[in-house]
Amino acid sequence: MRLRITTPLDTVIDEVGVLVLSAEDASGCFGIQPCHADFLTSLVVSVVSWCSADGGRHYCAVRGGVLTVTGRSGSGCQELAIATREAVPGDDLAHLDRDIVTQFDRELEADRGARVDSTRLQLNAIRQIVRHLQPGGPGSGDFS
């Protein structure tokens, strides 16, 4: 199988000869082996791992993303494609799991907090506009 892990700015991994891939989505961990049915899922912040034909085990921390498995019939080589916002490859699972995934989780929580703050500001602005436009409100007046 061929594995590609891409971010908006770079192709982080492009490897042929992948024997098995392990990843994690909202339902939990799963594995992909050769001749797997075509598949599409949304990944969570996690570490993707795979075994290559040379017997090596490799890892890549991903900040969520989408995994597609295609090419089961016909081409002979299945394509495993992961599109993610950020990816950090490495061969030290402990470091990736402890440091990188924790960092991704912190950044994700900060992004959520920023979105909540932005939504609050928008709602307050809408409330002020509605208050000023209501009859008898501070913004009403005789324009004749």
C-alpha cells in the first residue's frame, strides 16, 4: 500500500510498501490491511502508526484530519491518504504521544476558546443593533 500524509503546505510522508496502518477516529482505534474496502473517516488528534515492508515501525502525530483508503480493485496498489492541518513524523512513540499530541490538544482547546469568545462578541453586537433599532429604543427617532 502507498501512504501519503499531507498538510496544506507539505507532503510529510510519501511511502510505498506499507503493510499495515493503525489510526484513531471518534469511534476508537482501527487498523487497515491490504485489500481493505474503500474507506473514509475523520481522524482525531492522535498518533498514526504503520509497518513498512522493511519491517520498520513508523509514527506520525496528526492534528486531526481525514483518512481515505482507495484502490481496492483494479490498480493493485491501495492508496492511503491522510490530509491534516499539522503532522509531525518520528520514530520515538513516547515523545510523539507525550509531547506533540499534548501540544496539539492544548492548541485545539485554545482554538475552541477563541471561537467561543468570537461568538459571544458577535451575539453582543447583534443584541446592541436590535436594541437600537426597536421602536422607542435609543436609536429611534423622527427623521422627517
